[in-house]
Amino acid sequence: MKNSHRVAALIPAAGSGTRLGESIPKAFVDIDGVTLLELSAAAARSSGVVDRLVVIVPAELESRAAQLVPDADVVVGGAERSDSVRAGLAAAADADLILVHDAARALTPPTLFAEVVDALSAGHPAVVPGIPVADTLKHVDADGTVLDTPDRAPLRAVQTPQGFDAALLRRAHAGGGDATDDAGLVEAMGVPVRVIAGDHLAFKITTPFDLTTARLLQEARR
Ligand code: C5P
């Protein structure tokens, strides 16, 4: 059921994606003819909880993005992910709740968007999906020598969509800081961030292995 808030989904897609090794920016790489950007926008749209889509892209791909996602507002991103999110925030002035979703998490189930919005509507100001960590993690120094081994039980690998009360996210970004995710900026303000169950399909397509995995998963779905 549609909640009473006005929800904007910002989709940062302005990264170059050098780790993927493709000649075009990552969000414009396709899986069987459909770009990661289109897949991510479709997931947000079909969740049924998003009122407005804002996609943030490299300047040279602005008109291409407008063709691919005609129902979205398209804005030009910045040098770092946080700069791109700030560009998106400026274009979503009327939202009560904001979801930030990496274009690179192209196979994210639409239900995850709805679950994040549910948790926001229940009163949590900041909500992120996360999954337990399967590998043992090591903290290492610059030479690769292990410093310590944190207990993995309380650790979560966090994903997107990350959801926020819009005014809170604007305050978090007002200082112009940089973080690998938006929740990091909110945490720095001392505001509690709630982790809900994530989904393995929300993995970030970063490396050629991830892209192959995504292509195989899509093939298996069909
Ligand atoms: O680089 P990373 O994989 O962490 O990027 C996560 C998401 O943020 C991607 O969808 C990417 O396109 C986007 N991004 C952006 N602007 C940047 C860097 C990354 O919109 N300057």
C-alpha cells in the first residue's frame, strides 16, 4: 500500500567504473541490451513506493540518460559519489523521504525499496539494508600485515537503497563531506541508523566478475 509520504529515489550513476574495465561509465553498461541504469530505475519504479526518480549522470551522457529513463529528472553528477548525491538532492526539493540507490546495484529486488520505506514510515530516520559478512575480515597495515581480526558476527555489509528523512539527509550533506555511503554522513551527526535485512541480489556490480555474475543471474531468471 502506498504510504502518505512523498518519496524521491536518487540514483547516482555518474561514476566512471574503472574497476569494471569497460570503455563506458558503469551505469551505461548493459545486461542483454538493458543498461544498469535502466534496470535500477525499473526496480525503483516497480516498487510502487517511489513518487519521483532523479538520476545523476556524467555530463556527456545527460541526453542519453533522458532517453533511457524518460520519466526521471536527469542531473549532472560530480567528482565523488557524495557530490553526485548532493546534485540529486538539489533536484528533489519537495520530497519527505529520500532513497539513494546506486545504479550499480542493478538487480536489487523492488521489494527492498518498499521495505526501506516501511522502516522509515515506522519512525526510523535513517534505514539501510545490510547482510551478514560471510568471510573473516582482517584489518591490515599498508604493508599487508594483519593488525587484528574483528569479530564478524556484528558486522554487516551494507547496500542500497538507503533511506532517509529528507531534511536529515540534507543536513548530513550540508557540510559538503564525502563518504562511501550516505549513512556514513548521517552517523557522523550522531543520528541512529537502522539496518534492515538486505538481499544478496542487491550486490554492487563493480568488477568484471560481478558483471558476469549479473548476466548469468539474469539469464537464469529468464
Ligand atoms: O564507485 P562506486 O561503485 O562506489 O559507485 C557507487 C555508485 O555511485 C555507482 O552507481 C556510481 O555510478 C555512482 N557514482 C556517482 N558519482 C561519482 C562516483 C560514483 O554517481 N562521482
